[in-house]
Amino acid sequence: MITVLRDRIMKILADVPDPEIPVISIVDLGIVREVTEDPPTVFITPTYTGCPATQVIKSSVREALDSAALSHVEIKTSLSPPWTTDWISESGRKKLHDYGIAPPPTRDTAAQAAVTCPQCGSTDTQEISRFGSTPCKALWQCRSCSEPFDRFKCH
Amino acid sequence: MDREAALFEYLVRLGDDSLILSQQLSGWCGHAPTLEVDLSVANIALDLLGQATLLLDYAGEVEGKQRDADKLAFGRDALKFRNCLLVEQPNGDFAQTVARQFIFSTWQKLLYESLIQSSDSKLAGIAAKSLKEITYHADWAAEWVVRLGDGTDESRERMTNGLDWMWRFVGELFETDEIDSTLDKLGIAGTKESLRADFDAALKATLDAASLPLEPLPTPIFGGRIGHHSEHLGHILSEMQFLPRAYPGATW
């Protein structure tokens, strides 16, 4: 019975999209750190300290839980250990790529990983700026098809 | 001095550093030399604002007088601010902003690296979280020091002038007073003097790469940590605090 609640909460959270990249859920993004049952609590972690999406995510989670009659479930923020892009799931990485954002490499492959253009698949790409449209992304450009694209920073 | 009083002061100092620098950097939004620089500076400002929120919320918690980050940011006057003088210096031209950022982020990176070891787990958590972002800021600023210093005659002159403006405020970053020594004894935060050698080495490495000379630093100016600020802070606060002061308790 007890694990049923946890599974139910996880299933609800898996449908809560990230407000800035709506194709990926907050579970895929690794923002949901833990779901405990006693007391029932969802622990979320911010990606970047100043990320404005953090507030929106909190209220989206609240809304999703409330509409599933789970108003008694608390939401807490946990900072440690700090969020890392290694927590983005495999399916999350694929969804990012399909959406046009180059996914981050995992920490152990970061050094040799080539950045693939999400538009044409070429690896002949270059960084334009380490800071992009949101704190979690850098601005890149493909030398083959000339398209600019966002790349999720390895963090 | 007891633990709580020292920790509160320390957190306010760190929080105010990030808050005031964030406010200053935000002044570039829409005015930076290129779109990429505009985005970079806005991102750095946002990271610093996030740090300030975490630090000042925690300071309010330690103080236990129902003050949160907003109350501390918008409800204090200049004399109660504890930021270092460096961060309240004017943006000037882009090179002056880069100079301020370079000195601050280089110092902040070393400081937060040491705070990860803090015996206060919450401060250690904030430091670890922020450090990932600060590393980007320090790299960004150092790259610009090299690019401007090693660029044209004009960019070199501007970079030199920008650094000349800021050098006076380096000494304050390494000041140690009763608050620092109290927290040092408790294992919460080491004294800043211990960071000096690494800071000097980082400074030299970047200035060498920029082929800029590193002269002996001028006599430092102190005062920010006890609320003795330059004339710039009042102007910053009048803009930053306008709305909550004109409409107390406003929400949207």
C-alpha cells in the first residue's frame, strides 16, 4: 500500500513539464530528487540558483498534486548534493535532441564528446557563447548547415 | 561574539556582495556591446541573484526575527549593507565592468571552494551549488581581460583604466575581523587571508596572458563590511528598493 503512494506521485510528476523546455518532464530533467512517504514529501532541486523556472516548477508540482487529491503532500527544496546534468535521464537526452537542443555529455564522457548538431547531425560545430537563452544552455553553431542551436551545458 | 551573531553577519556580507553586484550587472541588460555579451552578463546577474536569495534567506533564518531575503534586500538602508566596496563600483565602460567581475569572481571562486568544507552543512551546500556557476563567471571574466588587454591599443588602455579603478578595493576582500576569526575557530569559514596566495597567482596568470603589467597594488580602502560605503551604494539602493518602499507589501 505504502509504495503505491510513491509510485502514484512519481507518475504524476512524470507528466509535469519543465516550463522552459516543455518536451521534457521534471523527472527526466532530474529536478525531482526524492519522494518520501512518511511524511509524504516531494523533494525538488533547482538547476541553477537563480533559475526563474524554479518557482514555476514548484507551483506546477503543487497544482498537479492538488488536482490528484494529494494536497497533503509537501514540497521541499533540497540543495545538496547540487543538481548535475548527469541526472538527466536517457529518454530526457533523446527528447532534448529531438527538440533541437544538443544534450549534455555525461561527466565521464565530457572530455572526448563531440557536439552533434541537432538539425543535420554534423559534428563540425563550434561554441558561440557559453551563456545562452537560459542559465542551463550555451549558444552553439553548426559549421556544416550554419544553423545556430542551443546546447545544454554540462553542469 | 556568539555563533549565531557571527554567522548572521557573515551570511549578510556574502549575500550583499552577490545582491549588489547582480543589481549593477543588470544595468547592462539591453546595453551590452553584443547580444552574446548581453546574455552572458544577464546570466551572471541572475546566478548572483540566486546566490543572494539563498544566503539572505538563510541569514534571516539564523537571525530568527522573521526577516527573509526580500525583507533584508529591500528593507535595509545603506548603513546596514555589508557588501564589499568593490561590487558597488560603477559599471563604467565594458572594460571597467570586466575588471570588477574578474577580481570579484576570482576571489569568490577561491572563497566558495573553501566554504564547501564548512562545518555548517547549509552554508557548505549553498557554496557547492554556487561554485559551479561561479566557475563560469571567473572563466568568462578572465577571457575578457585577456581579449581586451591583448587587443587593440584602445581596448588595452580601457582594460588598464578599468583595473586601475578597482585595485584599491582588493585589500578589503581579504580583511579579517572578529566575525571571521569567530567562524574560523568554529570551522564554519576560514579566514580570507589564507586565500591570498592563490588569488595573487590567479591574478598574475591572467594578466600575463593579457600581457598587462601587474604593479604593486595601491593602499586599500576598507569600510564596506561595517556599513561605511561609497556614494554609489545609495544610488543603487534608491533604484533597487524603489518599488517595495513606495508600495510596502506589494505582491503580484
